[in-house]
Amino acid sequence: MAREDIEKLDDQGMAAWDSHDQEAWAAVMAEDVLLLDWTNPEPMRGREAAKANMAAWVGAFPDMRIKQTSRVIGDDAVAGEVEFTGTNTGPMVMGGMEIPPTGRTVVGRGTYTAFVRDGQVVEFHSHPDAAGVMMQLGLMPEM
């Protein structure tokens, strides 16, 4: 794939997250995509898992807005840094546990790497700063 095509695919994924569009997020994924998110105890696989992962974040932060702060594009992958804002008005699922909403607003950050083949994401790694979010929510002492 050309780097311009990878950039366009990444832009579609970012737009899907910012608009909370689970179907658009799943559309950039291969049918058997492998998703690794270190806040989940097990790897996830498939478009339905991609939608469920987004639904968990949007459920916890229904007003979430996300933007990309940097990006590097390679021949078959893209890596980026993101920042999101949101108010925790829904339950948050992290590490296999459900945490009640706190009502607090956070600024979260994270990184991701997406590996691309045949015009779709075949593997997606996300690394949200869960500790930073937990501190802002008052669920973990500030360092």
C-alpha cells in the first residue's frame, strides 16, 4: 500500500473514534483483525471485538473527543499518539473489572500502532495511559 493510502485509512479510523462510529471503525479492520490493548487482559480478535472495545471507552466517556497529536507512517504500518478528553459518566471496564462512573473530566493520552495489509488493519496495538486516567478520576493516588 502507498503511504498516502495508509494515511487515509488512519484518518478514517481517527474520524470513527472521534464520532463514536463503531461501524466505521470496524470497516477499516480486516475481518479477523488482532487487537491488543494493554488495559484488556486478553487479546481481542475480529471486527465485533473492535466495536466492543470502542463501545467500552465511549460508554465510560460518552462525550469523548479524540485527536491525533503525532503520526509516523511506514510501508505497511502507522503509529500515532492521541489525546482525548471526556467526562466519566458511564461505567468503565478496565483490566476485566467494571468501575462505577466518577463524574470527573479527564485528558487522556495514548499511543497506537496499526499494521496494514490489502487496504485494512490486520493488527492494532493500543497503549492508553490508564494510570494517568485513573489518577485524574481519583481512583489512584497522584504520583
